[in-house]
Amino acid sequence: MSLLELDDVEVRYGSVRATHGISLRVEEAETVALVGSNGAGKSSTLKAIMGMAPVARGGVRLDGVPLNGLRPSQVVRRGVGYSPEGRRVFPMLSVLDNLRTGAFTLPRARFTARLEQVYAYFPRLKERPGQLAGSLSGGEQQMLAIARALMSCPRLFLLDEPSLGLAPVIVQRIGELITEIQRSEGLAVILAEQNALWAMRLAQRTAVIDLGRIQLEGPSEQLRHNEDVRRAYLGT
Ligand SMILES: Nc1ncnc2c1ncn2[C@@H]1O[C@H](COP(=O)(O)OP(=O)(O)O)[C@@H](O)[C@H]1O
Ligand SMILES: [Mg+2]
């Protein structure tokens, strides 16, 4: 049994079929890149796991237990963290209050210790707990979105387009942080990205999604050197 199992998941928004039967396994402490162009179905796949998209067919299981029909807050309680596309920090709340919203699963007594653990990854956030999130730079907002999702101590972390719209030097830093966090927490990670080459360098395994279907899957290293993959999906 894998940590996460998606079986034949179809997401449908009214008459729009966003995914057609996605099947995917994620093992404990594994990073999987879910790469594909805009509109391929990456976000819909992550939202199906989170209980945020209408699943018309198929199932999602965590540790063999179905997640179907759960609300997003219940999925977070089961151990799934989610950093949404576009960051979605609360602009009018401070850094600290954004982090508090991510900690709703934690007993009060554990909040401070977890906050210190999360701040240790993100010293720039620790330096400015009172600053309004809306006044942070794009990179800092992305770090805050990641930090907020980590507050609940997830075992599985879903990251939707963490590199989008950021300068290369910041993207590189975010990549280092994802690796550091994955290693020290023993997390399983799904990295949904249009920036395929970057995501594949961070992930042991890659699934290429196109037109709502997983077209290819395998060790990232192998896919990166596959000529057909490079031509069709990586633009190199
Ligand atoms: N809320 C929605 N209502 C209708 N169609 C949607 C909605 N969200 C996404 N879609 C459609 O579903 C498909 C997959 O979108 P999405 O999962 O966002 O892809 P990606 O994250 O890979 O860019 C696209 O055709 C998109 O237009
Ligand atoms: Mg998306």
C-alpha cells in the first residue's frame, strides 16, 4: 500500500472534464513532480485530493483510507498540506496570523514549538511576524504559503506551482527549501509545475500530465534524458 493512491480520478466542472482517469501512487518520503502545460489538469488533480474539486469518478486514498467526500479541513486533519497556486496568502493579515490559520489542527500547547520549527526554515518570516502578508515580495509570499501549510505537520505536502512568477534566484532558493523541508520532516511531496525541468531536478519520480491524462511516468532522471519527452513536453 502506498501513502497516497489515486485511482481513475475524473474531475468534472459541469460539462468540462478537467481530468480523465488519473491514477497515481506516492510513497512515504518521496517527491513526485506532476508536470504539464497550463490547463493540463495539474491543479484539478491536487484539488481532487484536497476535497476542493468535484470528483465525478474514481477514488483517493491516504494510507488506504478513502478521502472522497471529505471537506478540505478534514483532509488537512488526515495529514495533507496544501500550498495553492497563486499563493493565496491573506494579504490583510500579518505573517504570524497567516501562520496561525494553518495551525488549526494543532493543540494550543504545540503551536509555539511548531512555529519555531517552521520559522527555522524561513528566517525572513521570523524577522517580520507583524508585517502584512500583502506587503511581502512575491518570493516571501510563496515562502509564507509553504510555511502556512507546514504548520499542520503534514505527512503529504501538495505544492501547486511554487515557482510561478518568481525570479530565477528565488526559484532556486525555493527549490533548496523544498528539498531541505522534505528531508528533515520525511515528507512525501507532490510538486505540480509548468517549470518541468526545475521540478524534475527536485523529484525522484515524474508524471507528465497532458489533456487531463497522465501520459508518461517514471524516474525523473530517465525522463529528463528521453528524447521524445524533451521534444514533446520540455521544449528542449
Ligand atoms: N472551476 C473550473 N470550472 C471550469 N473549468 C475549469 C475549472 N478549473 C479548471 N478548469 C478547466 O479544467 C482544465 C484543467 O485545469 P487545471 O486543473 O487548472 O490545469 P493546470 O493546473 O494544469 O493548469 C482546463 O481546461 C481548465 O480550463
Ligand atoms: Mg494549475
